Amino acid sequence: MGIKVVNASRERLTLRESVGRNMSKLLSYGIVGLGFIWILFDKNKQGWHDKLNHTYVIKNDNRV
């Protein structure tokens, strides 16, 4: 898809950050998917799970 997830420093996620982000997706799913719908209205295109964990989905410039 040509995307990757990075932390606020634009670095690759650590295992701890990755697990935290994925566990937070339960919140985004849990309330009728509002955490994902939020992405449509957010200026940084972040879901609740990204906001909670200070992560961003960006274009991957190093595609093979």
C-alpha cells in the first residue's frame, strides 16, 4: 500500500509502541467504530488509537 506507521519522531515503532497502538484499536472499534470514522474529520488523519499513542501513518518513500 506504500504506507508505514511512525512515532512522533518519525522513527519506526518500538515493539512496546506497536503493541500499545494495536491494543488501543479496541477503543477505536469498541464505540461503534467512531475511532476510525474520526480519521475522516481529523486534520492529521489520525484515529483515536494514533492520537493516544502519538503515531502517524505516512507514505513510505522506500518502496521496493
